[in-house]
Amino acid sequence: MISAHSVRKTYPDGQGGEARVLDRVDLEVKAGEFVAILGRSGSGKSTLLHILGGLDSDYQGEVQLGGTLLSGLSDRQLAKFRNRQVGFVFQAFHLLPNLRAIDNVLLPAFFSSRPDAEADRQRAQLVLARVGLLAKSERLPSQLSGGERQRVAIARALLHGPKVLLCDEPTGNLDEHTGAEVIALFRELHREGLTLLAVTHEERISAAAQRVLKLEGGTLSDLGTGGNGH
Amino acid sequence: MTARSLTRLVLLGIRRDLGGTLFSAFGVCIGVGSLVFFVAFGLGVARIIREKIFPVDRAMVEVAPPAISVGSFGTRLDQERINRLAALEDVAAVYRKMNVRLPALSRYEGAFFGAQLRMRVEVLAMGVDAALLGKEARLSPFADPPPGQPIPGIVSTRLLEIYNKSFAPPRNLPQLTPTLVLGFTFPVEFNSSMISAPLAGEPIHAQVQVVGASDHAMLAGITIPLETAIRINRAAHVDADTFTGATLLARSVDRVPHLVAEVKKMGLKIDDPDRQYGETVGVAVMLTTSAFALLSGLICLLAAANIAHALSTSIGSRASEIGIMRAVGGSRADIRSLILAEAALIGLVGGGVGTLGAVLFGRALDAASQAYLPPFPFKPETFFQYSWEVTVGGIALGVLAALVGAYGPSRRAAAIDPAQVLAQ
């Protein structure tokens, strides 16, 4: 499902040189896998996630997701890829504050090349029901709890039935209880066959994952199976 | 992104910051409104000058002999030269004109449309070909009358306007219309004057009857048939062979410049004071209104700058919103389109309201002018010309100003790195 080879990423270090964040990273994630990547803050986890999801195209190496080779895609092609193939879940939820929950979930549909208002709305209601928030679909983000906001963000990521859910510290802004609820939701989605890749520094997500990797010094190392490993 | 999705996102974005949007639209509204107002005012006043004060038929060219024309040494505008003018390729018709070349005086004492009038006034008379003004003669044919019959005369409609608005009111004289003056007959003594010495010979007594009114008639005088002017000049033993001028009707307005060049080649001059006055005053009006329009254009530029600033600030605070739009499938072009479309809507609303305000303000001024301004010559029903080009142009300018202001911010918004803003 995900195949990354020799991915390298550098940033200017502010002193005329370059800081290497990712150094020849190789990664293979099979369809239906739940993989957690652990690492300290600033280790490059989010950078790797953005590269895998087509948000960051300034890197060296080769990345394929769902059979699509990302390098060489135009901005418009990458946008279409993000719209259809992947779903992002972020630590800060990134809901639009002036949109109701259902409209936030529908946001990817605004950028679809073939929108179908009625079908999109039905699908939005379906994914909101899937995350247990259909009853609160008319509420603004400010009227939802942190856990509910993250579940709206997950519903948004699921709208177009992505091949992979890419999660960046998805429980970082949640308390233990609501974080556990979100992780439980990830496990359910995984059981239903969705491929999940979560970058985190939290052990409880790695406990839910099938496989755990560690990003350190710009390279990935396998920490073996997680708590959900078979 | 489809147009429908773009529209929905634009409306959502505007609803999010309605106050800022209205402020930006207000700037466009003021700029466009004042611009439309001044342009419409300039066009309206120019039209009054062109059509009422100095009416000029653009296909007509007034020709006169050069100022210095002594006998056979100068260029005389005689029949032979008239024939040469008529033979020019661009000329459709030639209408000859000859002044009565002796002074004339009118002494009138009697009834004047319900009032009593006593006047002595110097009279200028000019004869013109019946083909030029004949159709304006509504009472009797515009031709040299038989002995004992009054001379048919055509008065200037502009003279009537000046009389009605400036001369008559302070003297409690009645208002005259082109129809009312038909049939008015007054005496004229040719070869008689209060201010200059008459020529040798006796005065020629005649009656002139007004048979019509026309924009093309002599402004400060009476226009009579050409044959009558020739007859009076001949009777007074003054030049009755050369013409004072001629009006050429060009085959098309486009050919007028070429025709003018041909006329000048023949040693004749173009003598068109109305056109010159009209153009001069028109230019003065247009310069004045252009200055105001320029000021309004500057307001539009300020509005564009305001939009640029407001959008730049807004984009700074919307960075994560733009980032998430990119993450869920928005391309750089989509983001650019979104910002430009928001600005276009601001410009459309601001430009539309500004244009509507300018039209309504103009109407209010016209109504106030009719109600409160005293009558004056050529007072129009409207001072404004709100053509569709002006109104549509105003709205388009509003959109353009907003788009100009939004261009930079839209590029900055599209350049936002989603990976960077979403990681924060």
C-alpha cells in the first residue's frame, strides 16, 4: 500500500548549511496494516507523514501510495491524490470554526472534480454516524468537546473512502479518556480493513498498532509488533 | 473545484468575516460610485453642449473664403468654386450661404404675444439654400417671395432658448416656442442702422415673417432664402456674386477629415465656430470631470490597496484553514481562485452598490435642479448620461480593483506550505 525508498529530506539550518531530517528512509506498509511510527518531537515524523500523503513534495527518493508514484505529480495531480487516496488526521483537528460539523466533513467534497451534493451529504452523514456524531452534525466546532472535534476530523478524513488514514499525533490534544476513545475508533477502522499509519510519541497508540517503527536520527528502525500485532 | 463549490466556499469565507468584507466593499463602493457619478456628469454636460448649446452635425463642414480675398488675387467663393466643391468625391451636397451685405434695422412697436413690445434692434440676415432649411419652413415655402409679400425667415431654436431663459423673464415678456412664433411678422429696413453709416442709396423696406425654427439657423439674426439675400444685395449694388460661406454635407462622417483636407487644398478655410466652441467647451468640461474621475480612480486604487491589506491580514489568520483545504484536496490554483473569487464578490457588491448610488444621487440632483434651480438657457432635464457602458464599466472597475488588490494576497495564500502550517 505504502512504499518509500531512500527518502531524504533536508532543511536549511539557518547557518548556511542543511539539517538532514530524513536520511534514506525505507518503508513498506501493506494494505490493511496499522503501523505506528514513534519518535521524539522534531525527529521528522510529521515530515515523513506529509511526504507519504503528498503534502510535501520537496524531498529526494521515491514514494508510492496505492500504486501512485508521487514524485513527478503536478500540484493539481497531488491535490487530486490527497482528495481521493488519503485522509489526514491532525493533532490540532484543524476544523473550520465557522462551519458546522457536517460541513467540515464535507470539506473534501468542495475540492472534488465530480461533486454530487446529495451523495456527498449522505456519505457525510454515514461517516458521522460511523464516528458516533450524527446527532451533533449541525453543531459548530466550538460546541463540541475535544474528542468530538477529533472524531469530526476523522469523519472528514474518511469522506471519500481513502486507501490510507495518515494520523499526526491524533491524541496529542486529548485527555486520556477521550484519547482512548479515538484509539478505539482507529482499531475499529483497522478491523474494517482500513490501512492506518500514525506518527506519535505516545505509547498507547503503539499499543494499538500492529507494527511499530521508530524514527531516530533520520532513519527508521523496526521495533517489532505492537499491542495489536498478530 | 467546480464553480458551485467555489461559490459556496466564497460565501462561507465572507460570512466568516462579514465586517471586514463590508468595509472592503465600502471602499470599492465609494471609489466606483464617485467615478461613475463624475463620468456620467461629464458625458451628460458634454451631450448638452454638443446637442443643445453648440449643435453640430458631424457630417457637415462649414466652408468660408479666406479672410484676405481681394478681387481676383484671392480665393473667391463664387459659383464656379461652389461647383468644384460639389464635384469633390466626399461631398454629398453643397448648401450656399450669403449674408445680406448691408446693415439692417428693425423697429417694432406693437402687440407681442399678449404683451406690448417696443424695440429697435440691428438685424443680421443671411440667405441660405432652401435645400438646407426648406424642410424647417412650416408656414410657407422657404423661397424668395413675390413683391409685396413678407420674406420667409427661420429663427434659431437656440435664440429662442436664450430669449426664454434670459431675455424674457426680467422684461415680463411671454415665453416663446418654435410653434408659437410661426407667423410673427416684423419690419426690417435694409441699408439702415443705428451704429454704422448706411451705404449710398435708399433704405429697402421689407417685412419678415417667421416660418420656422431650426438649430441650423443663424444664431444672432434671421435666416432667409438665398435668392432673397442675392436680390437685396443686387438692389443695393453690393457683391451679389460671391458667397459668404457654404455648408458641405459629407458622404459619411468618416470622410470628414479627408474632405477638410481637400477644401483647404482649394485655398478655402474651415469656418465652424459652433464646432470649435463646442469642442473647446467640451474639452474643458471633460478635463474638469476627468480630474474628478482621476480622483475617483485614486479612491479605487486606495480601495484596492485596502482589499490587499485586509486580505493579507485575513490570510495570515487563515493559514491553517488554507492548509487544511490543501490537505483535503485543494490545489494551489484552487486557493488562488478562492481568494480572487472572494475579492471579485467584494468588488461586484461594492461596484454594484456604488454604481446604483451614483445613479440615484444623479437622479436626486436632477430632481433638485428641476425643483429649485431657476430657469436658464439650455437647462437640461438631466445633467447625467448613465449609459450602459458607464454603469457596466463601473461595476467591472469595482471587480477589477478588487482583483488587483487580491492578486498579491492570492499568490501568497497559494504559496502557503500546508505541511508547515498543519504541523504547528
